[in-house]
Amino acid sequence: MDVARALIRWYDANGRDLPWRRTRDPYAIWVAEVMLQQTRVAAVVPYWERFLARFPTVEALAVAREDDVLHVWAGLGYYRRARNLHAGAREIVARGAWPRTRAELAELPGVGPYTSASVAAIAFGERVLAVDGNVRRVARRFFGTTDEPAATAAAARWVPARRAGEFQQALFDLGATTCTPRAPRCGACPLARACAGRVRPAAFDPAPRKRPVRCVRVCALLERQGEKVRLERRAHGLLGGTWTLPFVEGEKRDLARAYGATPGRRVARYDHVFTHKRWIVHVYEGTSARGEWHDPSTVAVATAFTKALSDARGSAKKPRTMTSSI
């Protein structure tokens, strides 16, 4: 079976219409691929459009202030991706030319094997395979094996000399829309007649691994001055590069001790779920000698605290759960 031909024909008829697929601009494609790391496609689209409207070229991104970049990125999570994009843009401009191969792209900050291969194939037509969860699943099932490295190595030989980028996106779409983790639509798959796993596709999927979610109590201070709020810039860790309310992981007394403050009434209470832990957030009125005054709408406030700023306009409300990467 000519897998490449079958997949590209299927993609031409069934591929998802995504805005970054309407361009060959490597910058626009690179931004999309970075945003798509650990984020659903539907969530990425408005962020990509907003980011490109604010920073339409790699040169515009290179000369931007980091705070402006993080502010436009705010809400998408995993802010290190934004900082790496910013650093990468500066490096590209300093070089005076775009890196065009997987090897050259992998030299940019934060660009690993997946992103370098994806951009090289889609933007420059290099005959390489970018391997994500969708590609791994398609390869395992097609070859009827749980040996994932062997399956993806064999799938890499499918990549055609022409239309390598379309082939890559066809594989992404096949895994996302047809060869799905649950209830795969084998009857609609262009590779079905040659697929070794068609009868029992789940037999070649690894057992799901559940990471325990750790619950952590967080106490934060809210101090207002008109439209401004006292915020702290986090330099490192989970919230690195973002602005937060003064907070501690601990009890109200720990907050008072850390900031020399006397927390007042509680003005917000909610849950916020990260990938690996759940924050039970309690927000108190109070004062702190630390931090800077900012209008929250002008800086990149970590998503974990945007709910606090909203709820704090009134009394503590019914707890809500938010899921986010940051």
C-alpha cells in the first residue's frame, strides 16, 4: 500500500481547516507548533490569531518587551513556551536568516525533536517525521505492535519526497479525528485495509497512567488602589515570568508571617487545577510591603489568580474548579 499517497489524498478531502495551514510563513507555523504543545487545537486558534496580530513577524517579536509577549500569551499556560519563542525570535534575527532544517531549528531555545521536525516538514518540506501522541498511536496500530520506537521508525519511511508537510499534517489529523484513543472510526480510515490493528486497535495502546493530583492550600493577599492591584513578578518555577498576588502554599498564618501582613476578611475561595496538583485558593484582603502596583489588564497575570481578581469584587462565592497549566 502506498501509505503517503493514500493519506495525502484523504487529507486533501478531509483535512481540518486551520489558520496556520493557509500560509507557508515559517514564523506563523512555528508559533502555531509551539502553542499546540500540550494545548488543544480549538483553544489555540484565538491565541494564535491574537499573537500574530500583535507580533506579525519574527522581527516584531524579537524587539518586543517580554512583558508584552507574556501579556498576549496570558491564559494559554506554560509560559516558558512564550519566553522561548521570544528568545528564539531574537536569535533568528541575530542570525539574519531562518534556520531551514530540523537540525538547525533544534538549536533554537526550547525547540526539541518534535517541534523542529514539524516546522522543517511543514514550512520547508524536509523529509522528516514529527512524532506526537497521534503519530505514535497510528503507527502502533498500523504495524500491530506495542514496540513504539520500532513503529515510529517504520512510519518515518512513509514520508514522501514531495508534500512532506501535507503528509505530516495528514498524520496529525488522522490520529486526532479518525484513529482516536477511544472509538476509532476504522471504517473511515484511508489505511484500514492494510492496518494490522484494525480488528482490535486498543490491543496496541499502552495502559493509561494516572498521575495522582496533590491538593495544596494556597493563601493570597489582595490589596487594591483604584484600578491597580499589588502584584509580584515570579522569576522562576511553575509561574515563572508571570505576575501573581502575594501568596504562599500554606495557611493564613504562613501568609502573615511571609509578608508581615495581617490578612483581613476572605474575599474569594476557589479551586484551580494544574496538570499535577490542585490549588485550594483562599484570597484575603490585606497589605504587603512587597510587590508593585499594576492594572491587571496590562500585565501577564497567571491564570491561577485571574479568578481571584474577578471574585474579589464581592464576597467569597461558591467554590469553582479551574483547570490550567499555569
